[in-house]
Amino acid sequence: GSLYVNTGCVATVSDAVFSRSESNTSSLATRGGAIGVNAATLTLNNSVDIQNCSAEKFGGAIYLQGASTMNADNSLFAKNSVVSGDRAGAVAVYGTSKIYMNQCVFEENVATAYGAAVGCETNKAVSCFFNNCVFRGNNGKTNSNAVYYKGGVLGMNNCTAYNNAASGSDINFSDGTSGTSGIILNSTILSKATNCIT
């Protein structure tokens, strides 16, 4: 990846483009094709574009773990992918991390199974919130073309999902052993799949 934010650090990225960045091993420092965050805080604002990035396992664009927090505003995640892993084509959220995303666009990201745009798989402490975000043209291959969520709380307000792949569903809540809840308000999901939410 291009940037690694480690324990206790606070990083702000503004007016930046990450393109064709990649991580090619599964170690902590190299997950997240463009940015890896471990128990730290990351802020993206003022048009941060992350495009055509890839990771070997999780988070084609960004990977968060530990007690990390990401605030993203007015950012684009386009054509990012995971190479041999199956989760989180754009943003992967693990550990007890939280993300808050406003006016972000997820477009044409790819994962082989879960969460073509965003994959959150962790415990009840995790919270992911999306406001005024767009998910379009993402492909989860077999499941979760927009968001895959296992554990914690998912919130979506004024979001739109459309023209994502026909396989699986656009949003997938997987309870597993963690307990999962979600609130989706004032949002539009135009799904090619049989079920837009599962």
C-alpha cells in the first residue's frame, strides 16, 4: 500500500489521488491496496479518489483493524479489487473499528464473494455509518455487491444502490455468532438480484 497509519497515529488526507497502488501479501502492514490503518485514526476529505488499487486478501482500497476510526467525506472508491481473498473490494473493516462516510461514491469495485464495496466482519463494537453515499456497478460475484456486514451496527441514510451485479444481494447482514443490526433510512436500492437485502 501507499500509506500505513499505525497505532495511535492520526492522519488526514485531502485533495489526493491513489491510483494503481497494491499490497501483495497478507501481513498487517500490507493489507489495504492504498491505505492500511491499525488502531489509528484516518480522515479523508476534500475529494480523495482511490482508484484501480488492489490487495491480496482484504480491502482493495483501505483496510482497518484494531480500534481504528475512519471519517471520509466527498471521496471516490472506484475499480478497486481483492486479488485472491474474497472480501471487501474497496473498504475492509475489522477489529473494533468504526467508519463514518458522507457523500462518498463506490463504483465498479470487485470482490470474489463478500462486500464488493464494503466488507465489515468483526464484533458488536463495530459501527459503520453511510450518509448520502452511492453504490453503483459493484460486483461481489456470489454475494453482497454493495455491503457485507457481520456483527455490529450498520446505518445508512439517504443512500442509493443501483446497477450492481445480479448475483447474491446488494446488502447482506450475516448474523453468525456476533449479532448484527442495521437501520436503513430514506434510501433507494434498485437491485438486479432476487433479494436486494438478505
